[in-house]
Amino acid sequence: MTARIAAAVTVFAVATVAAEPVRVRYPEGLVHGFLVLRTTDGNIVANGDLFQHAAGGRVTSRLVFRFKDGSIRDETAVFTQRGRFRLVSDHLIQKGPTFEQPLEMTINAASGRVVVKHTTDHGEEKVEDERMQLPDDLANGMILLVLKNVPPGGVPPTLSMIAATPKPRIVKLKITAAGEDAFSLAGNRRSARHYVVKIEIGGVAGLVAPLVGKQPPDSHVWILEGEAPAFVKSEGPLHLGGPIWRIELVSPTWPDDPARTSEPRRR
């Protein structure tokens, strides 16, 4: 069974439970973050950018990874933050040799319309266009910012997400706090709150998946708490059926030659 079929099996059926969106403690605004995607043994597979801006009562957050083999994973989420975070729309593109299942998925939270464009094993282009009853806690493209808003010592929320598979399915994300882990920043010791994100599979598929080895692996996220909470690191599959990858923040590097760094730009 191919990875794409296995991924589809794992999200075959999920019970949709009404849940409240997460309360806003730290409103989002203008951001440009630099990211790197690595294997668990440290090899770089992609570089990334996080772009974010607010306008007209909505926040647009785009996370794009460019892989060494030319693949692209590009996701743009639009949400409101009036008291609670609510997803407005999400657009995901994953294409290239890195992805066994290239696809494009668009979510319209207000109408409940979910469109998935994908290509079959035989090269045939398919479109799944469905109207779904979407829960208020839908968190596609928003999981990291939601975790930044969990109060210190607070209980993490259970969120919903539409799995990016040829047949769109709603899954539940059970998030638990796993204590604090230490790291260093410019030689100074810091600690980050460690969260474990588990995909809960409902129905018959949920009972069978652990027995046949199709339960998706847990993801792990580390958040630096304090007066300005920040994402530090995550580990987990970037897409269903994919390998475990690590996402970390990176800083720019400069040429070693001081003369080159101090030379004014010519016009």
C-alpha cells in the first residue's frame, strides 16, 4: 500500500465535536521569520519564510518552504482575532518530487466549501469539491500561533483540522503539555514549553489504525513563554505519510570578508 493510500486510511472517519476557538491573548501582526527544515539527523532539506500582516480586521499568514529538489510547500491562512482566533480561509499547495501526493487544497470556512485538486497514480487530474460542516476550532495554518496563546500552566486546547488528502477529512488534534525543555540562546540558558500534538482518528478507522501500523506519528512543538511567547522548534511530519522533519528558526549569515560587508552598495 502506498503512503498516500495509507494516509487516506488513517483519516477515514472522525467524529466532529463542537469546540470553542482559542481565546486571543497575544494578537498577531507584522512578521517575517526565517526558517529551516531539517531531517532528524540535521541535514537541511528546505529553507522557509513566514510572512504575516494584518489589514481590515483580518490576519494573513503565509508559510512557504522551498526544497533542494525544487519542491514547494506553500500555505496561506487568513483568520480573524476578535476575542478568539477563527479561520476564514486556507490555501495549501504541495508539489514536486518530495511529495508522493502533490495536491492543492482550498478551504472556505464560512461556506464550508473544501476543494482538493490532485493527480492520480496514472497522471489523471481529479477535483474533489465538497460542502462540509466545519467546526469553529478549525486550525489549518494556525496551530503554532494558537499554542503561543495557551496560558502558562494552562490546558492546551483540542483543535480540528482538515487533513490534506485527496478526499478531505476532518481530524481532531489532541494537544498535551509535556513539561519544559532547556535550550541555549547566545550562551544563555532558556526553557521552552513542550507540546505533543496527536491526531485522533475516530470511527472504525480509529480502532484499526494502531493495529495495522497506520496511526500518524505525534508532532512536537516547543514554545518560549513569557511576555512575548515565540515559536522555537517543531518536529513531526509536514504532510500525512511523510517523514519526521524538524522546523527551526534561523538567522542570516554574512560573508567572512569585512571589506565586503562594509562596502557600500553601488547604484
